[in-house]
Amino acid sequence: MIDVKRPERWNALLDLLTRDGRIDVEEAAAELAVSAATIRRDLDELAQQQMLTRTRGGAVAHNLSYDLPLRYKTARRASEKQRIAAAAARMAEPGSIVGLNGGTTTTEVARAISTRGDLSTTGGGPAVTIVTNALNIASELAVRPQVKIVLTGGVARPQSFELMGPLATGVLAQVSLDLAILGVDAVDAVQGATAHHEGEASINHLMAGRAARVVVVADSSKLGRRAFARICALDEIDVLITDTGADEELVAPYTEAGVRVIRA
């Protein structure tokens, strides 16, 4: 029988690792109200996927510890991501060309765009064109007649379903975008938008460079943080869409830098 609560426990364990830098089996078991044996099994499985490093009695952060596969991240801050996505989707004009990278928030953006009532086919043609390197987004929108899907080539990365490498960059280098809507792992007033994986950051940087406007979608937990690889500097971001959990003090550095901040 499938343990339906396991993805939520994995999310919680990685949150503990982010907060404390380490996990103690007994403490985690008490905090999550499960047995120590269950926590040990979860940590063993996360270690096998190189998301953390097992230690005697627990685990410590691994350099890939926060890169949980996309299917396990969909439930995190779901309502915030849906509100952010709805606000981002409203920025897509009829007939526009929109770039979307991979991620849970941009997947919600793709769904919100595809279900907009005012974006219907006219004259037999698509109402909006979406250029993406995300396999799951392309698969989900391929059946929408009002959406033209352009999927880059590349090598698939299982954690995010994103295509990367020279085949992906070759396609993006040949297109022009009206709007790039980018999900990020972190966004900081000094470092700008960043990602944990350098390959994803490179593709996202190219997508941003091909767009007339760049919109970053990031819930408030990602603000004021930095990840390993830069996507783009803050002055390359036109709009930052976050949730209402971001107070004025948190968003002030972005507005002062000239970024339009929308709290959805």
C-alpha cells in the first residue's frame, strides 16, 4: 500500500533541515508525531536520492538537500502559489508570446493562462504562445487549442521536469518573448534571482534575456534568500509577484530597486 503521507513528511523533514542544518531522529519523530523507525526510513530514502547526508542518529544538509523532486513539492504553500499564478496569468496579453520555466508555481501559471476565458482561439489560430523547457507544462497544455506550445529540446532533469543543455539553449536563442515568467528558488536584493542548480539557472537566464519583460513569481519564503547559481540581477526583473505573507519591510528592497512588487 502506498504511504500517501510520505511526501508531506519528506517536505517537513527538509524544512527542518533548512531551519536547523541537521535532523535528529528522535526530535523529528516527536515533532512530526511518527515513530523513530519511520523517520529513519524516510532519511534513508532521502539520502539515496542525495537530498541529505545520513549521520549516526540523524542527518545533515547535503548540497542537493533542498532539491526535492517536483512531484513532492506541489503541496507546499499551494494556496499562495495559486494566487501568485492568477496574478501572473493576468499579465499575458492575447496574442502574446510567454516564456515559462519549470516549477510548481509556473505550472500553476500555465494552468491559469490556459483557463482564462478571454484567451480563446480567434480565426482558427492560438490566442497565446507559450515557450517552455518544462515537460509537464507542455504535456498539460498540449490539448488546449487556444495555446500554441513551443517546447525546447534538451536533456530532462527528473527533479524539475526541465530540459537543459545545448539543445535547449539552441531553441531559446532563436525566439523572442513578450514576457518571461520565471519561478526561482530564491530572490535577494543583492544577488537577484537564483536557483539551486546551475543548469537550470543558465536556461532561465537565457529565457529572461530573450524577453521584453521579466516577471519573477516567488512566494514570500523565497524572498531575502540566496541559492547557488544566479538567474538574473535585480535590475533585470520588471515585476516580482509574491504572496500577502510578504510584509512591507520584506519587499522594500525590491521596490527601492525599481521592481514593481505585486502581493497576491
